[in-house]
Amino acid sequence: MKTVFSETQLAHAPEKEISDGELKPAVEIPSRAEIVLKTVKERNTGEVLAPEAFPLRPIHRVHPPQYVGFLEGFWEMWTAAGRSGEAFPFVWPIRSLRQDTKINHVDGLLGRYSMDAGTPLGQHTYKAARASVDTALTAAKLLLAGEKSAFALCRPPGHHAGFDFFGGYCFFNNAGIAAQYLRDNGLNRVAILDVDYHHGNGTQALFYDRPDILFLSIHADPKDEYPYYLGYADETGEHAGTGFTRNWPLPLGTDWDAYTPALEEACRWLLVYKPDAMIVSLGLDCYEEDPISGFRFKSEDYLRLGQRLAKVGVPTVFLMEGGYAVEALGTNCVNVLEGFEGG
């Protein structure tokens, strides 16, 4: 299986994040990608490719130009305001506050285009996020060229990023952009299976009213876990997309045996839907030692995950999302890829 990776993705290197109400060391750090790349090479899973440089159009198919422009011009605006270092939003236009005003100040714009205070922006965030998109698109293009599978080693991740907001360490929705790219280039049906510990709220919202992109997510119950406000079992799509979103929220402490029934049900939905291609939002934070998660996967369970997904029998892009137990991240990721290839 070919792996796509860009060194530019490492330029986004946050030092701190706001988590659990405190300022803490960041967990979405460059070493996450570095350890995965190292393990891919050591275990010789296949050729490692640099991504193509894509124009903005595939991003604009998912995110509006004003949002993309905000991320691109953010650092200049931030420094022009006399700021330095990482930027965190601190005020949001919720409920009774107006959302139709033209905001000039960088703090107001940070609130308008964000969903949380735990996702810092820095000098190199935009170029790293663009490289992450290019990585996802290049992997998708490999499928269009006839590859049966590809691994997009994306960082920063993407599945929490919505139409016009960032959050959850995510800036552009890589899975959504790749899925739309596949649709725009001739595939009739695309499925996204999100196996990250956290619900992919951004991806779900992007396609909630569409039947041409199926969204399936197995994740920690949002009553107890981020992102809290989306990912419940009664969210199944709307309008033409009714029935084309499915969520399996699971309790904290879930291990592989308790996870398997949801995975089997998701795979049955895939067999019914018969997608032309599948994108797996490959979060690796179900692992028992992940510092911000509460499931109980062991490393060998990721081999089983890859083996089961291979039985779906459709061309598949694996696209890296979360996973913060850095020492085990490479092993867990490559276990999925090898399980899929040998499955």
C-alpha cells in the first residue's frame, strides 16, 4: 500500500492547548506523524510518495472562500494586531448574539471561525493544513488511477473541521474534501467510515442532507466525550440524505469485544450501500493508553480492524485522524494497514 506524506505538515507545531479547563502541553504534535512514517518505512508497507500540489478548487468545494481566506491570512492579521505566539479564540457568537455582522478584529474572527478554544493557530498552520489536504487528495487520486488502497498520512487531522470552522485540532476536513474530489471525478457513491474515538462532527455536517456520500461513525458517546453536541444515534440525515448517516455512540471503557458489534453493523451498511470507494477516517485514539481517550483497544486489535475492513471489498483510502499515544501510534497504524493488505 502506497503512503502519501508531506514534510510540510510538520511545520504546524503547537506548544500548548486548552483542555479540561487548563492550559496544557499540546498533544497534536509533529512527532505523531514522524513515528508513523518511521514505522511505515521500517515495516516496508510500500512506497512513500510526496503529495501533488492541488489548487484551491477542491477545498472550495467543501469550505467557503472566506473561511479559507481567513486561515491563509490569519498570521499576517495576528501580527499586525501586535500579537505573537499561538492564538486561541475566546469569544463565540452563540445563541442570542448576532452572527450577521461584519467583524474586523482578529479576536472576533477567531470566534466566528472556530468551535473550541483548544486548537491553536500559529505561523505555519495554514501551510501545514494545505499540505494535509494535498496528502488526502493525492491518496484519493491514486484510487482513481486504479490502486485498491492508499494511506494518506495527514496531519493536522480534519474530521472536526466544518463548513466554515476549525476545532478539535482540525482546520480543513480532509475526508470531506477527498470524498467530494472522488465524486467530482466520476464516482457515484462514496462512503466515509470514521473510527476515531471522537465523533467526526464536521464530516457528518458536510454531507448530512446528501445520499451520494454515506457517513458512518463509531465513537465515544458524546454525552460523555468531545464534541458533546453531535454524534448521537438519532442523527441519521435529513432531506435527501435521510438514512445516509449512522452513528454508534459507545460507552467509556469499550474494548474490542464490545466494539465489534457496532463495526459489524457498519460493515453491513457498507455492503448494502455498495460504494464505489471508501474513505476510512483512521483515528487511532481508541487505544487503551491514549492520553485523552477512554476506550480499551490493544495494539493487536488494530490488526483485526484492518482485516475486517478488507472484507468490505472496495477501494479504500486510509486517512489519518487522531491518536495521541505517540510511542504506540506507528505500531497501531501500520497494524491496520497490514491487516487490510493481508485480509
